Amino acid sequence: MKTSRNRATIALIGMPGAGKSTVGVILAKLTARGFIDTDLLIQLSEQRSLQEIIDSEGYLALRNREERILLGLECRGDVIATGGSAVYSHGAMEHLREHGSIVFLDADLPTLESRVRDFASRGIAQRPGQGFADLFEERRPLYLAYADIVVPCSGMTQEMVCAAILDEVRWHSPR
């Protein structure tokens, strides 16, 4: 088991619907840190939605853009919500690990399915015809492999998830 280290940046990984963006905003507020949502950075740089990228260029194009965005991040003690497919890039995960802790928001499949109602239009990087359950089974081992900290968040509020993360990383707010 990997041990958590007190490092500046917290990178949140997990499936779509795990709560990375919502938890990330709350965590950033609680710790007086910046918040970065890589999905938003991709959309801003491309001037189109994630789904539009997938529709016009395919799911691998979205993964490539996500990797480029992640590798270009200057991690300065921020909270980072990654896209669900970030774990397909070993280089991006190692870049995040160099600057902070990687936290896997581990929600079970029924919880995720109840939260992700717009699966076909959400901009999820998956192979054509791949279902959400298949994507979950494919990605979960990758999330576990890269995580410094695993927070089982099914049945927890976002505030409870933040408290669990803070307890694990023993984060101290800047003075």
C-alpha cells in the first residue's frame, strides 16, 4: 500500500460522476487553494465541448488533449480535478505525482450510474459502443494503481469526502 505524503497539490482522479469537480471546488475553498478543472481547460483551449471533440475527432483525440493539458500544468499547490480518462497517460500521472498526492474518488457503479444521466452526451472518452459498466471495469484498476489515497465515497456527502481527504493528506492551510 502506498503511503500518503504531505505535498502541496491534490489531484483528484475517478470516474465521471465520482464528484471530482464538486469536491475539488469545496476542497479548494476549505484549504484556500486554487482550483483547476482540466475538462474546463480543454474546453477553453478548444473553444468547444468535450463531446464535440469526440464527435468530430474521436475519443483518442480527447485523451491526447487531456494528456497535453495535464503535462503542461504548473502545479503550485492547487486542487486539480482531472478528466476521467487522465489515468490512460502514465506521463501525466507521474507529472501530477511529482507535485502532489493523487486521490482516487472511488464510487461504486450504481452510485455513478445514478449521477451520470447524460452518458451519451457528457464527453466521456470511451471506445465506440463501450458501455459505462465496461468503462468502469477498465478504468478502476488504473485509478487504484495511480492513487496515493483512495477515498470510498459512495454514500458520502461532498463535505464528508473532503474531510476524508484532508484527514489522509494531513493538509495544513497556508498561514
